[in-house]
Amino acid sequence: MTVFKKIIDGEIPCNKIYEDEYILAFHDINPHAKVHAVVIPKPTHLKRIQDAQLKDVELLGHLMCKIPEIAKILGIDKDGYRIITNNGDHAGQEVPHIHFHILGGEPLGKLRG
Ligand code: AMP
């Protein structure tokens, strides 16, 4: 069981930002920017983006469409923010439960590929 599943189940506390039937957003415990949130789907079957199938469109679409609302709650919607998914080992993904980082609250510098 991942740490995110434990957070969903309430076994580990989190600093919650937003929750609904499908998703949960909370502050990252080890922030990499002034504002750093993590958004996760509540179902646990998607470890990585390549696990996503057409049946997951509604879930992932819901998550994506809720990010602006979460950013507004965080007060970073006007100045902008970065959304990141670490996907797999080379990206440094630690938690095998698909998730999206929201980073902002300060200028982040240009991302170079
Ligand atoms: P990733 O490296 O993309 O898998 O991201 C996992 C993120 O989860 C990291 O940024 C961690 O700091 C964060 N994290 C791990 N445990 C917790 C926790 N208990 N509460 C909040 N964030 C956590």
C-alpha cells in the first residue's frame, strides 16, 4: 500500500486543500516551491500515466479540470503555476500512484527539456 492510499484512507494525516468523490489535493510534505501541492485520484489502479486507458478519461479529465480551482484556493491562479508529473524511475517518481504536482507562489524559472 502506498503512502497516498494511506492518506486517502485517513491512516496518515495530510494538509488537505481540496477533496471530492474522485480526487484529493494536499500540501506536499517536502515543498519544492513556496506553494507545492499534490493532486491524486482516489482510485489506486493507475501507478503511472501508461496505465491510463480510455475508461479513465472521466477520472483524469476531472482531475485536470479541477486543478484551476485548486490553484484558486491556493491563491496562485493569477500569477501562474507549473503542473508536473514524475513518471517512472528516470523522472524520480517515488510514489507509484499517479499524481500531479502543482508548484507556484513564486517565479519558478524556465523549464528546460
Ligand atoms: P514523486 O517523487 O513525483 O513520486 O512525488 C511524491 C511526492 O509525495 C513527494 O514530493 C513527497 O514529498 C510527497 N509526499 C510523500 N509523503 C507525503 C505525505 N505524507 N504528505 C504529503 N506529501 C508527501
